[in-house]
Amino acid sequence: MPGDDQVTDEQVQKWADEAEAGYDVEQLKRRGRGRPGRGAEPTQVIAVRLTAEEIAALDDYAAREHLSRSEAIRRALAGYAA
């Protein structure tokens, strides 16, 4: 419900009906939690401070290439390290 700030009575009823019907516990366990991994090795989040101009340039590049900010940064680092 992105963008919605109120839950309708119909949505509450739908959730209640779903809960009363029961959930497939095995399916819920298979779904996992959190973001999917990027490979076999664990990853680490690293904070980087950027100026407004750097962020604008990053966003422009990411938009042109249809990438997320993170993927644009990973590609830039791969190119730099190559």
C-alpha cells in the first residue's frame, strides 16, 4: 500500500480472512528475511559522505544506466579497481 496513509475496512477484512484461513508455514520459512544476498560471501554496509554535487552526478549516471545508486557505485569501484 505505498502512498496510502489509511487502511480501509475492506483491507482489514481481507487480512482477517487471510489470517483465519491460515498460513503455509513452510512457504513463509522459505521466503527468508531481509534483502537477498549478493553472492556466497557476506557483504558489509559502508557509509560514505558525498556532496550534493556528487550525489547529483551519481543519480544522473544511475538514471541513465537504469541502475540503483548502490549498483552505480559498485560499477564505478569495479572500473576504478580494474
